Amino acid sequence: MNSREKFLSVMKMQGSDYKNVEIPKVEFGYWAGTIRRWFTEGLPMIENIPRNYSDGIAIMANKNIYGEMEKAGDVNVQPFFNLDQYLTKFPVDYSPMLERKIIDKTETHITYKDEYGVTNKSTIDITTLPMEIDNPVRDWDSWYEYKQHYGSETISKRLPPNWEDVVKNLKNRDFPIRLGGTNGGFLGFPRQIMGVTKYMMTLIDDPELIHDINNTFCRFLIEYYGRICSDVEIDCILIWEDMAYKSGSLISPQHFREFITPYYKRIIAFAREAGIDIILTDSDGYVEELIPLIAETGVTGMYPFEIAAGNDILRIRKLFPDFQIMGGFDKRKMFKGSNYKQIDEELEKVGEMLKKGRYIPHTDHFVSEDCTFEFFSYYRKKLNNIIDDFGKGKK
């Protein structure tokens, strides 16, 4: 099987029946600084990381369909460890497509307004997440002006150039494609344009404004996705939220059901009509309390399950036997100062998860610079062997 066939076989499998199923060997992605460091620790360099990529830029573990609209894809780690292609993001643009502007630049920091109209301050090398200084949507007046950028007439402008060539090149592809990514969710989008504090206050102070934002965005997504799906066979819809932090959800169950659930159901109905039956949510942080709410909307799975936030994938699997799970390997076990025994113990959980099905193992987020190439190599080679042996034993 190729990468696409493997992904679909696991996502669509029934229970723990591995007949006609092959587990893909994949990773989520890496920070550019991680790969640069690994070049000095033994990773053969096929292609150097571009100089204009700071260490804090993500290198995705998948194909890049149209480079100018998406993050770079890895060309060094995957061939060395004989990895499959990860779930590839179709290039989309959820922004109002505003012009990026540099406001101030020093030797250490840069202040800029991005394509969403958000004013950010960041270190020059982008080693940390930027600090949001100002957001474009504050009230009904600013939202009314902002929403004008999400009309039907903007859809064609958001497609990759040379659309017919893109469509043709994807006809007989060997890797899976998802529709959805950063800011493409119903907490993710309003938080992006309002800022997290203003967003959460508005849930209480002016709930109708949040509903209007999400209703507008949902209509836009369905039209945008519908245009893409009319020409490209999509394998998966992803709803991106990052709706939790280390201690738990950003919003209450009541607010989830009021402000998130209705729009999830509309997206899921669209997906089913388009012939897409894999719908995933992406969220960092502690997500266990969110999974019952997410699952009841019809979402079929989730990733990447950060273990440092307290998520327990074995417990989640027990409570939700059919929920599709990707990720969940604690990358801290590969930090300097760790040891092979700790990695082995973490891999035992992978074996238990594989026995129960609908699970694709990989690290619980981007592989950070804290992870040594020695420990990553040990983990990755042993995980490859586990997958190979598991497949042989289950056939």
C-alpha cells in the first residue's frame, strides 16, 4: 500500500480487525532548528534548510502541494527512516488576505501586522510564539467591516494559481489530503481575529456577535471547501481549534454546545454529502474533557495528543473505542538526559494502542530541538519494527 492507502485503511478499519490494513510509519513534523541540529549529530543532509527559515519554523512531515501557500515539507528525515507521507494539508487561506506590514524592527524583535490584521511582536528568529498586541475585531462595527472580506467573490482568489495543473497533479497521488488547518475552526477563527481574552469575554457579553462570526465563517468554509471538493478528491476534513491549554479546555461544556456544536454539525453534514467520512479535530493541550463533546457532534477522531498536558491515550481509547487517534508518543522521552528504557516503556503503550485499532502512532507534536538524534533514531527504528512485526502478526 502507498501512504494514502495505509492512512485510509487504518482510519476506516473495523475494531481491531487488521485484515487489509497497513499501519503507516509517519511523523507529525519537526522544527527547522531540530533538523539543523540533527545534521551535526548524524542525520545525512539531502537538502539544507533554507537560510531564511528560522529555527522556530515548522517543517511538515508531508508533501507540499503548493509551496508558497504552505509550510515546507521534510526531505531529510523521512527517506532516512523510510517513513510514509503524513496527512497533507491542502493549501487554503482563511485570512481576509490583508497586506503584511512591518511596523518596527530592531536587532532582537520585529513588530508587524499579519494577513489577518493582527498586530504581533516576535523575536527576530521566531523561536517563540508571537505576542499579539492588537486584534482587528472588537465589536459589531469592526466585525461588519471585517466580514466583507469573506464573500463568494473571494473564493477563486484563494485557490492556488494554475488550478488545473494542481488538480491534474493530484489525480493519482499516493498521499492523503486533508482540508483544514490553522485558524480553520469555530473557536480558532474568532479567537484569531479577536484575541483570546476578548473572545472569551464576548461569549458572555455579546453571544450573538460570536454566532454571527461563526455563522459567516461556516458559510464561507462550506462554499470554499465545496469549490475544492468539486475538483479534488479529499480524504479528510480537519477542524483546527487549539481549544485547550495544559490544564484543560478554554471554554465550558455549555459554551462548547452553544457556540461550537452547531457549526461542527454543519461542516460534518457537508463532509458526508461530499463523500468524506473522516473528520478530525486538531487541538493542543489537555483535551480529554473535550473529547465527549467533540465526539457527540459526529467528529470521528483527533490529534496530536500532547502527553505533557496530561492526556492518556490508553484511557481515551478505553472510553472511546472507535475514536480515531493519531500521535500520543511523549517526545520528552527523547530529550537529552533520557534513556532507552524510558523510550521502550513509552513504546509499550503504542503496542497496546495498536491492538485496539484506529490508531496511527507518532510524536505528540512537532519534534523539538530538545530531542537528540540518537534518541529519535532509537525510537523511530524501534517503532518501525513494532509496526512491521505487528502487521505480520495480525495478517
